[in-house]
Amino acid sequence: MTKDIVLEARELSKEVSSPEGRLAIVQKVSFSVHAGESAAIVGASGAGKSTLLALLAGLDTPSDGKVLLAGEDLTTLDEDGRARLRAERVGFVFQSFHLVPALTALENVMLPLELAGRSDAKAAALEALDRVGLRERVGHYPRQLSGGEQQRVAIARAFVVRPAVLFADEPTGNLDTVTGARIADLLFDLNTRSGTTLVLVTHDRALAARCNRVWVMEAGRLAQG
């Protein structure tokens, strides 16, 4: 039985204005990812990887083409509609962690659940932090945590909403080699156990090789890796 397609790009393009005229950042990208798959988009800095990820996640709007996420066409939704879909179906892990400094680890993980009106936010957040090995650090603030621990909090926050798709943008980019390897192991382990679809943007070919599928991005275009 074929698994459902959970993410699809159709002729996706993004152009921006520059002093030299219109600049194509993403050019006619088409691909699909099935539920439960892991996919990597690799390429050098400036290739358009992060812009593509922003388009796929509904954080940015394309100049042309479509994105279908969990059965919904992002290009037909307004900003409120895209925000609702992200809150319900999407998780994010970024290179720079993006934790709220004034909130504890527990409060950071509870945040998306509270915004969604979940009454079990605390219990679910505690379970998520336990899964990433931070049960003893729940009351610590980001400044009291190491880089690896901060990324574990970010991963717990991403998985706690049980997303249909998890987008990870250079998730090990700010970490040393050993810590980065541990974070990668955790990310793939949780992804497998959760049955989430993982879309990973990275310049690290070894990290990308752990995914089911790899695409290479060069000058805004995508090719099979």
C-alpha cells in the first residue's frame, strides 16, 4: 500500500528584487515526500535551501507554483490560515535553536501546546523533555543550558505537537562534531518512533545520507542526489 504524499512542491519559484533586477532564488522546483519518509536538501550556502524550506513551511509565499502540505494548498491560504496549519501540522528545528530566553525549558516546550489550547500541555511537555534526556533540566532557562541541551529542548518542542512534517534547517550547524552527532541520532530516532515526515536542509552530506531521499540544490534548482 502506497503511503500518502504529505508534502508536494509543484513548479515552485521565488523571485526577489535586487539592484541588478529580478533575482531567482528558487526556480521551478517540483518534488513530493510521502508520510514517514526522511528527505534531505543539500547544497552550498546561497543555493536557495533555506528559502525553499520557508516556502515549503508556509513561512514565505512563492512567486509562482504551489505547495501542498498535509493535503492543503498553502498558496490558497492567507497568513492566518498558514499560521493555523503550521501550528497544527508542522514542527521546526533551527540552527540557532530559537528558544524564548525568558521561559524555562519546560515552558518553551509547553508554548505551542498552550497556544493550541491543550489542557495537557505540562504533562505532554514533561514527557517530551524526558524523551530527549532533559527531565532534570526542565526548570533551567536557555542561558543555563549548553548548545546541545538547547537543541534538545528545541527538538522536544518540535515533536510535542506530533507534527505531520518536521522541518530541520541546519540542526547541527551551531554544535561541535560530537554534540552534533548525538543531536542527529536523537532527531532520526524520534522521527522514526513518531512516524513523522522529516525534511532536512543541510550542507552536511554525511547527515543527509541518513535520509531516505536526497536532493541537491544548485542556483535555485533541485536535482536528485
